[in-house]
Amino acid sequence: MIDLRSDTVTRPTPAMLAAMAEAPVGDDVWGDDPSVKRFEEAVAERAGKAAALFFPSGTQSNLAALLAHCQRGDEYIAGQQAHTYKYEGGGAAVFGSIQPQPLENAADGSLPLDKIRAAIKPRDVHFARTRLLALENTIGGKVLDPDYVQAATDLAREHGLATHLDGARLFNAAVASDTPLATLCAPFDSVSLCFSKGLGAPVGSVLAGPQPLIDEALHWRKVLGGGMRQSGLLAAACHHALEHHVADLALDHAKAARLGEAIAALPGVEVASVATNMLFAHFPDAHRQPLVDHLKARGILAELLYATRFVVHRDISDADIDAVIEAFRDYFASH
């Protein structure tokens, strides 16, 4: 199957499996897994942060960051479309009694500065204490403007807020903008980086930041059930991806752009601009289910009924893109 539902469906390469098989391991809860330590040190250096901590998932990495930054009764500001608010089960509220203050995202994925400023609560017994600004990059496949990021994080610090970045696809942003990862991480106190999406590792995310925050996040990782034992096997997969798969993201971006151009030429279809490996299209409602069925019959998996999103990843070849384009053209030629 040609699976365009997400870049989370990638499978380990033979070289990645070999790295996993050869990884020296220990017990990471005891802090003696050498492969985990080497990977955390490599990510911290690449992100320009003092320390890093390996997590099973980006959801847990983000949640541990929120719990480390905020106390019970505090509040964090995030976008309505942000994963930390919308797509991660409300974990901050459930586990930390941390109140989200969601703001409507602008079309480019940013949170308007005036809305951030208005959402910051004064110190008053009537209000939750605003502690943190959480942004996401990329968001909806879009790369946040660096000048905006600097302005937003400066605003947060002016009001005494900490800053966190959900950088699940920050490597895509770095490649698309030709910017070092550390430069994109620099404005934030903490950054969550995912390795199981476009980079192709089977699982794994890393939280990077100052040592005291990472020490606090280590406590919360244990509380959340994220302490793993011989996790060097997984860290080795992520480390291989860090060293060998980052540059390949440019190929995904190019394939997504080519697919977007072809879909945009179809009758009655609108496609948003393609900045990285995702494209979003609007199809007439009458075509959604028939088109899903048509694509599936051609061996193509896509989600059109709820989120009209196509995600290109390292397991999608140029020939696969050709097959998808042909399938779309055949459908619209007969309808």
C-alpha cells in the first residue's frame, strides 16, 4: 500500500535495524544505558541545549515539559490547533491540573502577538497563573516565521513566562528553511523533538533544555510510566535517523510539492501551499467517500473524510507519487 495518512507509518531501514541489533545497552532507569546517553548528548548538542532526555513518544515528551514548567493551578497558552492542546488527550489538565488557554491560530500557524498579550493573566487571586507559552513548528506543515518566533518568545519573557516548542517536525522546518536546528531551538527554554515521523525511527522523542528542567522532566517521565529499561535499542534507531535521515527530508518536501501541484490542477479541488511534507486539499463533499474507495482500490491509503491531508515520507517513492497522481486523474476523468 502507498500510505499517505501520516509520516508516522514509516518502517525501519535495514541499516537502522542493524544499528539497533548492535547497540550496547544497559538499564536506562538506572541511568546506565550507554546508547541512550550517547543519543541524548548528540541531540542536546544538535539542539544547542545543555541537556536532553529520551522519551517513548512526543505526547509524553510534551506532557513532561508542561509538568516541569508549570505547577497545579497554573496555565499555559497554546494554539487551538496545537497538539499540546487539541491532540494529546488533555494530559496537562488530567495529570497536572494545568489549565490550557487556547488561542485561535492565524492562517500561517502563528498565535497573533496581541492575542498572546491579552491572554496573559495579571497576578490576581481570581485567575490561574499564566506560566508558559507553547508554540509548534512545523504546524499544519507550515514553518513558523523566525522573526515572529523571536517576537513571541520575547513577549513571553517580558511577562515572566517560560517558553516551550513542540518541535515534532522541527527537522522538517530546519531543512525547508535551510536553518540549523540549534537556531530554531534557541528562542525556547525547552524543545520536544520527534524521531518517529519523517526521520523514520519506530518510536522515540527527546526533550531538550537546561539541566534543571530536564532533571524535573526525568521525575515526571517516571511518574508517567516512561522509564524504559534496555531502551538503547530504540535510542540507536533514533540516533541512526539523526545521523543519516535528516537531509532526506528535502526529498519528501519536493515530492509533496509535486503531488500538490498535480492535485491543484484537478477540477473543483483547492490545495493550500505546500511548505514541507504535508499538503492539505479541499474536495467537493460528494467526492470524498467515492475518492477514498477509488484510491484504496488502487492500493493508496489516504484520509479524506475528516482531515484532507496527504503526508509524504521516506517510504513514498517518486514512482508512488506518479501512481497517486494517475489515480486522481483517472477518478476525475470518470466523474
